[in-house]
Amino acid sequence: MKGLVLEIQRMSTEDGPGIRTTVFFKGCTLACAWCHNPESISPRPEVQWVGSRCIGCHTCVSACPKKALAAGPDGIEIDRDRCDGCGTCAHECPSTALELLGTSWEVEKLADEVEKDRAWFEQSGGGVTASGGEPALQADFTAAFLETLKKRGISTALDTCGQAGREAYEKILPHADLLLFDLKVMDPSLHKRFTARKNERILENIRFAADFMRRKGAIMWVRTPVIPDFTASDTTISAIGKFIAENLDGAVTRWDLCAFNNLCRDKYKRLGKDWVLGGHELLEKSVMERLADVAKNSGVDPGIVFWSGSTKLET
Ligand code: SF4
Ligand code: SF4
């Protein structure tokens, strides 16, 4: 059994308690307008061109067996309809200007790789987080990976957007010590407009997952991305808080409001995609503080509300 992994990120402090190694799986069925990992959405390997590294030798153009590459006025152009993600161009490029996104891993080998960070986990109370993309779309692999880590005494977490079949969570959750579950917006039509999907399945799954984690005595956090022009509103935050209070009582020990960041602008450029939020600045600290107050007054235990992320520099 193999899993398609985008990236292994070490020394993460944002994906659960302590110092963590986060494995980003490839493939997601949502298409959030603000996605910070656009290279994780496709469930297939993809190639990206990093112009600043390119020396213009055009080795890649002749190496591509699908004739998917061409030298254009602004650099190497990729015909993504022709490209099958074989990786030949990335292998042949002498300056690492072409990168293949998505690597197949076997469970034991991936576990060996992340176990190299065991000392950090033990010193900090951290562990390994399966994130994405959406790891629940590779449920058999993710379940086997987390089970292997548990057998090796490593703490595990699943970070999910909730858009997967119930059976995926039935397979994975028994092997997760912590569940990080995204709630982005409650209104189904807004959810569809912002993410390309309605949220019925997500809400069904979070109720199931909360009940499962509660009975197991395990930890669950909810995370809400706070995005200008999308989710950064009193109405959205208040509605999410009401849902948590009425449906997830006793299961959720932390609700994080995660401030928008624009560091992924270049990722969209490298993939040849436009980004609707490319011109947006960071939010002001006062906005995050106000929304945190809204969250604390929404019906949840105020002690579970936190906000994080960079905000606009104040002058
Ligand atoms: S092989 Fe690499 S360095 Fe040469 S043109 Fe292609 S991307 Fe640029
Ligand atoms: S990944 Fe393969 S098919 Fe795609 S551009 Fe590179 S060489 Fe061509």
C-alpha cells in the first residue's frame, strides 16, 4: 500500500501540541478560495517551475516525453493537459528549477522518516500530524500510518477538512490521539460559494467524530480560517460558536481562529493559477481580537477560544 505525500514539514508548532512533524497528503475535494496549499489539491503528482532557479538551458523541453513543455517569453510553460506527472523534467533539470510535487511512500518507510524526529516529540510533548490536502481521502494508508506510529509510541493527530466518507473516519480515528477539524462557515450556500461544496457531509462527520473522540477520551480541536471578504465576519464566527456549543459539547477543548496569511502567493504563480486573494493584506490585530471576543460570547466555554497567525504591522 502506498500513499501520495506532498511534503514532510518538520518542527511545526501549529498542527497540534508540542513540536510536530506534519505530513501533507496530496488530494482534496474542497477548493477553498483562500487555500494556502494549492499544490495539495490535485490527487496526482504535478510539476512546478521555479523561475528564479532556471538557467534557460531548455533541457526539460526536449526531455519531456509528452511534449508538455515549451520555452515561452516568460520562461518555461507547462501544458497541464498533456503533463502526466512522470517527473522526467524534474530529474533532468540541472538547476532544480522544475520540481515534482507528490511522492509515493510505503507506510513503514514514511514512519521511519518521521521517527527521525522522535527526540523532539519526546522533549516537547509533540508528535506527528497527518494533514493535507485531505488525508482522509487516502484513508487506508493514513489509518495504517497512524497505527504504525502508535505502535512505535509516537503521538498522532489527524487534521481534516471533514469532506470524506464516514468510513474513512471510522478507519482513521481509532489511531489518532488528537483530531483537528476545520469549520469554515455554517451557511450551506456560502460554504458552497467559498469551497465549491456544501457542508452537510462535513457537519455529519464532525458530529460523528466528536462523539467518537469524546467516548475514547481523546482530544479534539476545531480550527476556523479567518479570511477577509469570506469568513472574517461576526455572523460567521458567531454561527460556528453556536454550532460547537449545541452539537460538540464536551468534545472540543480548543477552538482556534487562524488569521489569513498571504505567504502562498508564489505557490499560485508557480502552478500557473490566479489567486482571488493575491492582492489582500494581512488582517489587523484589532480585527482578530474582536472576532475572538465574538467567539467567546457565542455560547462556547470562553476558555477554549484562541487566535493565532500574523497580523498587519501597526504604525
Ligand atoms: S531544464 Fe531546468 S534550468 Fe533548463 S530550462 Fe528547463 S527548467 Fe530551466
Ligand atoms: S512531469 Fe513528465 S509529462 Fe510533465 S512536464 Fe515533466 S516530463 Fe513532461
